[in-house]
Amino acid sequence: MPMDERKLAILRAIVQDYVETQEPVGSKSLVERHNLRVSSATVRNDMAVLEEEGYIHQPHTSAGRVPTDKGYRLFVDRLSQVKPLSIAERRAVHRFLDGALDLDDVVHRTVRLLAQLTRQVAVVQYPSLSRSRVRHLELIPLTGSRLMLVMITDTGRVEQRLVELPGQVGEDDVLAMRRFINEKLSGARLTETPVLIQTMLDEVALTLRPAMTSLSTVLLETLVEHREERIALAGTANLTRHALDFAGSLRPILEALEEEVILLKLLGEVDTSAALHIRIGDENEIAGLRATSVVSSGYGPAGDVVGGLGVLGPTRMDYPGTIAAVRAVARYVGEVLAQN
């Protein structure tokens, strides 16, 4: 085994043992627990090199070694395989998410599932309106001069708005406007709709133009200006299981998790990519979260990313298991959205 590979094997063993036991790892226990095929003296020498290079450190004079953020990063970057979900876990994911009734139910089931699978804090972003497409627009007459506009996106988001018309509009005209707006906007990304709405006004029949002008104003507010992003959170109590991993207090982490802007920032890198993102310790820009690691991924139907999900926990994290859970749940949520 080349020297570099041998040191990497030793680092891997240190990470695995420390994650499992939460105890500093010594050379003797490494030789006893792992098939390293070298002597304790060789392991000690390699550990000294790893410590000098900043991958491990000695928390106490007489203790073994524990990984640093740099050590965890190398471990993750050189991860050859992740721990697959068990058959029982895969069945639980399918059964739990298949029972969802609507988008809210999908999101809340997903965030609870992630927290249970990983025993960490789970965060799920609702499908973003800015990355969604129009599935259907419905116009419901309330009075002769008032309509209810209902927008349904391809990700299941539903938005409702009242439309005040400048005068009385008959049922046939309402049907004509509904048919017209669906022909023009159905399937379009919400970010593409402003130009399409302006084109609609130019093309609509003169008799419908006053009503369409009022409807277009509300459409713009609904499709473009409405940018509310929503977040679901679960498993905060799991932090108490790892209290010893967080020097001092859990308070900075709990305070950070109360801020929706921070939660959105945690998932910010998944805006356009379904690839996995892992931030470890000081790699987190938010000061209150620098004792944590975040594993996140984008999700969406047919690989079209519409939101993000992830978990947050101590840097002493089961990375192979957490990565597998986040990937599996993101993939299956995308399938659920595509089916519905």
C-alpha cells in the first residue's frame, strides 16, 4: 500500500471510530480494530504526519487523536462508497411519501422522514415559485365584476387571488379568458411570463381587453412579484443528542435555525443543481453554524430542480449514511412530484 494510501486508510479508520465512539482514537485501538497490516509504531508515525498536516489533532496530552474539519473534508472527498439505505428504510421512504395528500403533506412528511433517518436536524424548502412552471390557471366567477384566479404550478403550489373587473363580464367571456390565458401561459416558467402576459394584451379581442388588463395586473402579481419562499424544519431536538460535540452551548445553532433567511442560505447552493453539497465546520459562512456540517441536495421532477433539502448536525457525523439518506429522499421526492 503506497504511503499516501496508507495514511488515508488510517485517517478513514480514525474518522469511523471517532464517529462511532465519540472517544479520541489511539494507534493501539486502530491496529486492533482495523486490518491495516502495519505495526503500531508505523501507525503512530503516520498519525504524527497526519497531525502535522492538520488532518487530526490531540485534544488532551494523554489522549488519542480526533479528526479536524480538514480531516473530515478529505474523508468525504475520498469517500469511495456511501452506506446504502436498508431494504426496510427504502420501504419506509416509499410508504411514507406515497401516502402524501398534497404539496404541504409531501414537504412535512419529507422533513420528518429525513430527521428520523439521519437523527439530525432536517430542512426542506418548498418548491420555489421562481423555478416552477404554470400547470393550470382557473377563473371562478364570484359576481359579475369579480373573479377568483387560481394558479396551480407543476410542483403542486396553489395560489389564489381576487380580480376586480372594470365592469360586468358574462360567463362566456370568462370561459374565453380562461381558455386564452391557459393557451398562452400553461407550461411556461414563471420567470418567462411577464413577456407572455404583455403579448396576451396585444392579442386579445378588443371586447375583452378592459377585463384582460385587470386580470393581467393580478397575473403579474401572482406569477412574478410573489416570491415568498417557505421552509419546513424538523428534528431540532436531535441536537441535544450531540450536545457534547458542540463546544460551549447549543444556543448559537438554535438561534441560527430560527432565521428563515439563514435556512434558505443553507440550501442556496442547490438552486440549479441536483448535485450533493457538503459544508463542514468553518466552511459554513454563518458564524453560529461553524461547529456543524450541512449535507444538502436539490430535488425536483425529472431532474428539474425546484427546491432544496438537507440535514444539519455535528461535524462528527455519519457522512456515508447521511449522504445516502439525503440522496435517496431527494430522488424519491422528485418522483412523487413528477407523478402528481
